[in-house]
Amino acid sequence: MSLKKPDNKIIAWIKIAVFLLALIPVLNLGISAYIDNLGANPIEKLTRSTGFWTLTLLLISLTVSPLRRLTGWNWLMRLRRMLGLFVFFYASLHFLTYLLLDQFFAWASIVNDIVKRPYITVGFPAFMLLIPLAVTSNNRMIKLLGGKRWLLLHRLVYLCAVGGVVHYWWLVKKDLSNPLTFALLLSLLLGFRLIYWLRGLNIPLIPRKGWQP
Amino acid sequence: MKLATGAALSGFLPDWVLAGEQLANVKKSTEALSDKLTPLKDITAYNNFYEFGTSKEDPAQNAGSLKTRPWTITVEGEVNKPRVFDIEELLKLAPMEERVYRLRCVEAWSMVIPWVGYSLAELLKRVEPTGKAKFVEFVSLEDPKQMPGQKSATLDWPYREGLRIDEAMHPLTLLAAGLYGEVLPKQNGAPIRLVVPWKYGYKSAKSIVKIRLVEKQPVTSWMKAGPNEYGFYSNVNPAVDHPRWTQAKERRIGEFLKRPTLPFNGYADQVAQLYSGMDLTKNF
């Protein structure tokens, strides 16, 4: 077996492992909620934790393509759709925590937040932009859109990532160490792409036959 | 904590549960506040005390390194009788009373806490402020060995807070040495702290080592950290938003739905007259 070209059976196992790993944070929260171990302010804990994992998984999914280029392990790309959908999953939990638990459908105050609180002004559209990406993540939609348009559409994820990090940055009261770490890692990941693009080493926009996102 | 249960549970409970040493001769509060008390567990496990780290759980975890004895508070500046008070003397300076106060954090959550202490005025009277004493500055302990959070420059250490002299002399302004009838837990600002119930929580300086009476308005740590976000007065005011979040509502710890925030945190009858004629939007 080689790391460059593991057989399909091994990739299937890797996928299962990644799937289970990505479920750990939500299971952890679920169990904590069940045994009443979310601390004095459970809604805040749920909001922060789901937000943290959204950004973390987003950065991990953005690491796939640079890592593939550096290592030549093309099979890594086969993990990307699942990782992206987990980003959407945690972002949805984050959004629903805000909508259902934090605000409890106080629409006026939600609209007020979107208009007046800079971190929500930037966070809300960043989440909304993830929806078309999740909806078009299956093979049928890729075919329907055509690979070129599909790829262009999915570049929106860069905007989501920047929006997500800025959202975190702007809501922190004083200690910026966490948002700074995310910002630094994201600049590395985007910077890598920029260098490739500037050197004309970009992936061809038209995917090869048998290509999988 | 009762001794028997304390011994039985000590094996698997965190330290703070057993930290409580009862304070003697505490006069029970006469004024009944209809609000339900926040459980001791939440008051001692969910804290903003950046000297021990910036997450809410950090103070309960890290405050063990704080040494609360020996401890003194130096009172100096515009006073006729500047003095260094030993903690044991401070604890006996005036009769200890229980005061149940609402605590409203600038982050829009709140608690109801049965503090034990006496009015700060009791201490200030004893040093005889001069006519030039217009403001009072509070300085908290600075010692990164005891306070690991001070190893990072999150705030400009030591923590500094301030009040106008009439605010400091107001009977509601409390010098607290305990809560729930027990000696103040370390994560709550031991051994002695300020409690100003009509202002956002950060105004109530913890682990105080120095009190200075001064002529000019002091610059507080939070004013330095964000002059547009944290003003000198910091009165709880649902009508004036923090630039980044609303102050109209708050979540009471332990409750699901948010409740409206009251002007001056519900103490308007007692303190609103201190600010008559002032534009509270400008003097936030």
C-alpha cells in the first residue's frame, strides 16, 4: 500500500474515521447537555463551541487542496466534500443556537443584530453563503452546473472563511489570541493559493474525467 | 459546606465547593429582593477575572495560587489620615451585613448574589477625605506569580477602577469580604473587593490592595483597553448599547428567556439623582 495511491478500501476506512472524528464535538456537546455539564451559561457554551468547530473544520477543509499539492496525494480530495458538509453542519448548529436558544425567535432583535452588531452583520451573510455550497455539493448538481461553474461557485468558501474569522475577531471583548490564530492560519492557506495562482500553477478549471470534488 | 458532607464529598468535588469558611456575626439582609438567588456553584464557576485567564472557567481553576494572607489595603492620597489597613482589621472595621444584589455584566448576563460586607463609606470616613478628594481609585493586586493571567498583557496591569467620591460614599457601594455567608472565594475577588450594583460588573474591582483618593478622574484599565467601548461611569443602561452588542436585555444565569435590563440595574430610585443633569449617552 502506498500513501500516494491507497486502494479504495483503505480510502473508505479513512472516510469513516474522518466522519467519526468530525462527530466528536457534537457528541461531546450532546452528552454534556444531557448530563447538565455545560456550565453556568449553557447557551453561551453551545454558541461558542459550535462556532469554534465551524471555523476549525473550515480551515481543515481548506487545507486539503494545498496538502494535496505539497504531497501529491490526490486521494485527499475525496475527503473534501464530507469536510465541507461538516462545516455546514456545525455552522447550522451555531446559527440555530443563536436563533432558537439565544434569541428565541425575537425577530426584531435579530434584525437589529444583523443591522447594528458588526460581528453579526458579517457573520450572518457568511453563513448564508454556505447554503448554496451545501445544496450544490452532490454529484447531480455538479453535472447540472457544469464543473467550471461549480468550481467558480465554490470559491465563495474563501469569502465565508474570511467572514467567519472577522466575525470571531469582532465579537471578542479583549483576548484576541484565538481569532488571531484563525486569522493567521487562514492567511497561510489563502496565501498558498495566491502564490500558486500568481505562478500560473492553478488547477485547470475543467475537471478531468472521473474527477470527484 | 457542612463538615460531614464536606468530608464525604471531598474526594471527588473541586476545591471551590469546600472552600467556604463561615463568616461570623453576619447581619441578615433586611431588604428582601424578590429575585431568586443564583446558586453558589454558578457564582463560583463562571467568572470574569482576567488576572486568572480570560475564559469563564479559568478563575475557578487558577485562583488557587492567590495568597490572601497576609493582606493589606493602603489608603492614601487626598485624605487627612492615610493608613495601611490589615485585612484582619478590615474584617472587623464595621458590622458585616448580607446584601443581596443583582450583578449585571457588560456581556449581557446577570446573577443575583448574597454578598457579605459593609458600605465602603465606613472605611472612607475613617481616613477623612479632604475637600480635594473628588474621585476614588481602586488598585488590584499585581503579581504574575499568584495571578498567572497577568503574564499576558490582556489588560494594563494592575487592574484599576474608579468611582466619583459621591458614588464611593453611597450606602449601596459595598466593600465585600464574603458571599453566601462564607469567606469570599478566591475566584470572586478574595480577600476583599468592591461591589457597585448599579454599574457593569467590571467596575467592582477585586482583590484590592490600594485605594487612592484623588482630585482628577482616574483612567481605568478598561478605559485604556477600549475608550470607545468602556466609559468611566459604566452605569447599567439599557438605552445605551455597547458599540458591539445590545444592552437592552440580559440573560439571568439559570434562566432561558432573556429579561429586559433595568436602568441602573434596578437601583434607579437610590442612585439616579447622582447623575441628574448629566447626558448619560456621552457619560457612558
